[in-house]
Amino acid sequence: MERHLSEEVLFWQDSSKKKTVETAQELLFFEGLAEGDFVVTLGYFAIGDRGNNIYKVVENTEETATDGGLFLDLKNPSLKAKGLF
């Protein structure tokens, strides 16, 4: 599995850009996200279901097409959530 170490370091350095939600499903509808934010999820469908992850909010481009989990569509159509794990 590819690791995104530089993005993980940014996550730990700038706590003002960190948010936490219970699940990835909740993240899809989370409001107030901006490009560069990081979001921690505690599960994918339910807390503790082993779907926890750290996501970086990125601009929605042709390169961020939904591909089975690396990028998630967000409520704001100009943004995507990129899974770091």
C-alpha cells in the first residue's frame, strides 16, 4: 500500500486543519471543509468497523475521479477527500 508520508507530516503539524467525524459516510455530507483540511474518520460505515482513515481535502479535478475508495465525493462538488491510508 502506498503511503503519503509528506501529507501525514502536514496532518500532524497543523492542528487547525484537523477535523474528526465518526464515519466516512458522515464525511460525505460534512459542511465547512476547505482544500487542505485533514479529516480523521473512526470507521467507514460505523465506528470501529476497521474503515478508519485520514483524508486530505483536495480540489476535484479529472485526476481525482472516484476510484473505489482513494477519493470520496463530498457535498461540495469542487472538493474530494483523498484517503491517506
